[in-house]
Amino acid sequence: MKSSPNLQAVQKETDLFWVAMAYVAAIVGAGVALPYLHEVHPLLQLLLVDITATVIIYFFSLGFNNSSMYDAYWSVAPPLLFMFWFGQGDSGVFVETAPHALVRSGIVFMLVSFWAWRLTYNWARSWRGFQHEDFRYVGMRLRFKKAYWPISFLSLHLIPTLFVFLACTPFQAIFHPSALGLKLNAIDFIALLFTLGGIFLETVADDQRFFASISGELNSESTFKKGLWSISRHPNYLGEILFWWGLFLFGMASTPDYWWTCSGALGITLLIVLASIPMMEKRQLHRKKDYAEYQRSVPMLFPFRSSNGK
């Protein structure tokens, strides 16, 4: 027997409250751990603090028997990682002697904060509560059975945390001492285009699907092919990829020696292209009869076709 819409809304609010409490606990736990790690390198210090918060979220996932508890971590963590790097330096000296670096860091913080808020909001409005769990997690439960929770910790909690951590390492370049006297340059402008473009694509694509689901246009029988989804099969993922490469470029505009921070954006790109998209498309091919034709007529990411037709 299905519950009424009002009861479902109340239950969702309750579930979101517990998710919020889990993240508050994770932030508090990370803050408690931070002073005990002051003797290690800041990059390792931040990684250990990040893992501490992830472990706390994992125990909440375990307690509520739902790995989707972690899903918001992807967007919640980056602004906090940014603030860590800001706190590593002498903020007074930074403000007084490095106006260009201050402008750059301010732009990056606003972009990251808006991206985080929007992505978290989109997750919250689309999530149906603890009665729902990502289809990929459900499939893993059926496949691994009793081994699911150890595997969930490694593949659904820890590994995504490591990917996001690497993708946020350009923040370290932005606050590096060598960046303090460096003026805004052409790379900053390109980075701004990437990040703003990525946020715009994700926002529009997610809104188009969300409002289509409310109006009934989005259904389980046919593929949604309107708006951005008519020129790209995964415009939201394209936006996500552009956003992370934009952050890397901001790091390059600050401290070119930190070229190795491209590992984060590259890792997320590979994660999306080689794992997330294939899993989504396999499911859609199974559920929707017109999806094979959609694959043939609409490019996977960029709204133009490569030589292999994808």
C-alpha cells in the first residue's frame, strides 16, 4: 500500500534531517581530528581529515542501510577543502600584499560554493529518501550480498573521496607563496569560461530533467530528448567534466609547477567516461526500446560527432 504524498513528504524531510546530521557529525569529527595531525605535511593532513569525515559518513550509511547517504559528499567536501587551504596561510598578509591572488581565490571560492550548493540542492530535491538507493548500489547488493558493505566502503565511499580530493589539489596551487604576486592572466579567463560553462550546463540539464519528471514528460518507457538532451546524451556529465578542468586551470594560472594536479580532473573524467556513463547507458538500453536509436543519433558528450560516431 502506497503512502499519501503528504506522508511521503514528511518522511523525506525526516530522512534529509538525518543526512544533515550525518554531515554535521562528519565535519565535527574532521575538526576534532585536525589538531592531532599538525605535524604532518598539510596535503597529507587534509587527506587524513577528509578520510576521517568519509569514515563517519560510512558508518551513517551502514546504520541507515543506505549507501546513498554518501552521495552528497561529492559536492559538500570541495568548499571545505578550499577553506582548509585558505586557513593554511597568513590571511592578513594575503589580503594586504596579494590583491590579485585574493581576487582569483575569491572568484574560485564563489564558483565552487555555487557549484556545491546547486549540486547538493539538485540531489536533495530529486532524492526520495531512505526508501530509495542508487540503482548501481542496488545492483552491487545483489551481486556481492554479504560482502556488500566492505565493498561499499572501498568503491562507493573511499574511492570517490580520493577522486574529489585529487581534483581539489589545485586549491593548494592557488594559495602557494609563488602565486601571491602573480596577476590575473589569460589562463584565469579560460578557467572562468570552463567553470562557468560547466555549472551552466549542469544546471540547465538537471533542471530540464527535473521539471520534465514533474510534468510527466520523463517516464520509464521513452528517452527524454528535449533541450540539451537533444544534442548530448549526458550534458550534465559534460558540465561536471568542464567544471573540474576549470579548477585545474585556475591552479595553472596561479602556480604552473603544480601541473600534476591535472590528475584529479583527469581521474574524474575517466571515472565518468569509463564507469558512470557505461553503467547508465547499459541500464537505459535495458529499460527503453528507443535508447539504441538515441545513441546512434545523439553524441555521448560533446554536441558533435567524432570520427567513430560517438
